[in-house]
Amino acid sequence: AFTGAALEQRGVRELDDLNLITPGLRFSQEGGKTTTTVILRGLGRNPIGEGVPAVVTYFADVPLVGEGTNVPTYDLANIQVLKGPQGTLFGRTTLGGAVLVEPVAPTRFFEGYVEATYGRFDYRELEGAINLPLGEFGAIRAAGQIRRRDGITRRLDGGGRFDTIDQDSARVSLLLEPTSTLSNTTIFDYFHQDETCLLYTSDAADDSL
């Protein structure tokens, strides 16, 4: 299990970066950078067709489909990697395990942050979040991230470079507590990616609720 601060300290920017800090975990990309197959304990998914995955990724307790599972790791409370069969809590298909991604939940306090990063190959990253209490009825939290980077792999024909980064992400979480015994959290998550990956061009967008 990794807290949001631990993920930032270790340079985790996307889910497939967990390969570097989690023993026994491997992400393989099928058909595009955003489509990943998670492998734990040697179990994953048949790369041919729409096979049932043996490891399921959950975002805010909602299982993700194969397309678009390599989500950015901004404004997260924690990520948990559960190895081994998880059928008791997550269904009989999770024979290899489960990856749980938990965003920061709205709180009853006014808070927020803004971060900016600049690096090699004209890498730019802007990230921020703001949390607003709604009196006695709940709270709302809005967070977003913009990432850009020039390509790092040269083409032999002199054209544009591969391995660019062009991502836009946004998330709005609404917490409603009309009574002391009733609580509801609704999360709207948006992710758009338009990148030139190695050996092929990926233009993928994922809008989810």
C-alpha cells in the first residue's frame, strides 16, 4: 500500500509506474499506452480477444475496463496492490489479485494545493486541487492535472519524435450528507490523451462517471 505522498516521492505519474516499486507486479500494454493488462502472480488476461482479466483495477471502488486503465496518479489518497485470490470482496474472476486506486475524498475543511514541474525535453506539469465545504450538507473537491513533454525517441526519417506526453485530467468529487446516517459520494473523472507513442500513434480519450 502506498499513500499519495509516497507515490509522489517515488515519481509515480501513471499506474504502470507501479512496476518500479511493487515486486511481482507487471503492466503490459496492448494496442496502446492507455490499455494495460495487469499481471500478478503470473496471472493476467489473454491478450487475444476480450478475455476475462485475472487482476482487476478498481478506481473509487468501481472496476475499470481494459481500455483507459493506465490513469494518472494525481490527488490520490492511496493505492493498494492485493496479491492472490480476492474473490471474497472483489468477485470470483480476481484470481491473481486486485489494484485499488482511491482518490482523496472531500472533507469539511477549506484546503487545496498547486504544484508545477519542469524538466528535460520541455516537460511541463501543472497540478492542483481545491476542497470546499458545503455547510452541514457535505463538501466538494475539484482536482486537475496537465502534462506535456516533447518526444524522446528520434525518427530515422527526420520526422517528429515518438514518446510524447499530452494529457489532460480533471476530477470533481461531491459528498452529500443530508442526515447523520446517510452519505453519498459522486465522482466525475475525465481523462484525455493525445500522444505519439513508440512505433504507433495513439489518440485515446476516456470520459467516465
